[in-house]
Amino acid sequence: MPSKHRLRWAALPLGIAAAVVLAGCSPAELHGFLPGFVEDGPAATNQTDRVAGLWVTSWVVLLLVGLITWGLMGWALVAYRRRKGQTGLPVQLRYNMPIEILYTVIPLILVLGMFFFTARDQAEIETQWEDPDVSITAIAKQWAWDFQYDGEKEDNSDAVWTMGVQAQADEEGNIVDRETLPTLLLPVDKEVTIHLQSRDVIHSFWIIDFLYKKDMYIGRDNTWSFIPTRVGEYDGKCAELCGEYHSMMLFNVKVVEQDEYDAYLDTLREEGNTGDINDAYDRLSNLPGTGASTGAEEEE
């Protein structure tokens, strides 16, 4: 059996190589090549750095484990190879207690460590604001999105909303006009809580650059709280296969200053899109080419 001294010398070059590789990483690489990264600006939300950190740390640990494992395998192949003139089988050992304890304890530590950090970060991300600055209801339907900006009254009569239809594509599958997609506006640097609902089947609410997504079930509401921290435009989509036009279930997200956000709500109010959206809703036909409907028109 090789001595501990020889094992130590075998692992040392691997550790040095890993440290050199990590030291030469760019900020984008240290961010795990995840979407939404900008080198000269803040993260998209107060949670994205936490998600990226968990992702990158997990991969670094797994890569180091892999390098050490592959290195020891290669070293064993060379150190214990059959040499010229040798015949028969080498000495067979039924077990080696120190090694068996080692390869039981180390994986256990890795699994418990990853579980601890994942549970810690997920608990932080899933913490909901008791009294958010902005409360929004996002409703998924085959195959589009409705967004309601909840009001302060108990019956939600002062809420405003928009109803959307699915994306329209050309013969090659390209989106014809992204400006016609359902659009969600969020005020920057404000506490936002989004209540997630489904009209029909299971959907999943995913703002790609925010690095987080949550499922939406009929009869069971989900909630997500965060702070948008960078003004800009982002892409959103359904991340759960939900039927024939799942790929067309897209939406835009715009993070804007408070003044622009307030002006947008005033515009919706002037258009008559007020009250609880569930009172105005009538199941829409979202097949390609049907055009948008406000729901209010159907009531008339």
C-alpha cells in the first residue's frame, strides 16, 4: 500500500493546478457563465449573486473531487502496472478498513455540505416580504400571461391589469414582434412579491436573467419575493412543458424607475383595465393570429 507521504505528493500538483486555473478566471467565468451577468453593473436582483455563488461553488468542489479522483486513478495505473517478467495476479486484499472509511466519510461530508448550503440559500430566497412595496399577480394560461398590479383595497377594486396572447412566429419560427408580447413592469430597488397562479395546467414562471423559476399549479398559489436592482429589459418564458404552443409562451420584463412604473399603472387605469382580473376574465382563444383581447370587450 502506498504511504501517506506519496499520496500527499500525488494530490499536491492537482491542488496547485486548480488554484492557478481559478486565479486566471474572468468575472464572467467566476459567475459560472450564467445569464444576466454584466461586468460594470449590479446584479439583476438581490438574489442572483447568491444563486450564482451556490452554482459556482458546487461546480468547483465537484471539479476538485473529479481531478483528485482521476489523478489517483492515473497514478495507480502507472504505479501498479504489470511490469516486464511479472506473471499471475497481484496480491489480492479482501478489504482495507482505512480506505473504506475514507471513501464513505468523504462523500458523506460532501453531500451534507451541499445540502446545508443549498438549504440555507433556498430558505433565504424563499423568504417572503410581510409588507412589500409592490404586489403583483402573474397568471399563466395556455399559452400566454396576464399580469395584475394589486391594489391596496381589500376587494382589489383599485388593481390594474393587462391580458396577453401568445407570441406570433414566422415560418422559420422567429418571433415576429417582441413588443406585442405580454409585458411585466417592475420598479427598481423596491421590494416585489409576485403571486403565481395558473388558469389551467402546470406552468413555470421564469425570468431568465433572475436565475430563478417557480412552478404554477391550478388551485395552489406560489409566491416569490425579490428586489430588482438593475434597470433594463429581460426575457421571460414558461419553463414547464404545457402543451402544443409551450415554446410561444413568452413575456417581456422591464425594470424601470418608480416614476415610469407609476405612469404605466396610470395608463392601464385610463384604459379601463381596473378591478380584480378574475372578475374581467373570460377564457381567451390564444391560437396564433387571434390578436389580443382585453376581456372587458367580451363582457360587453
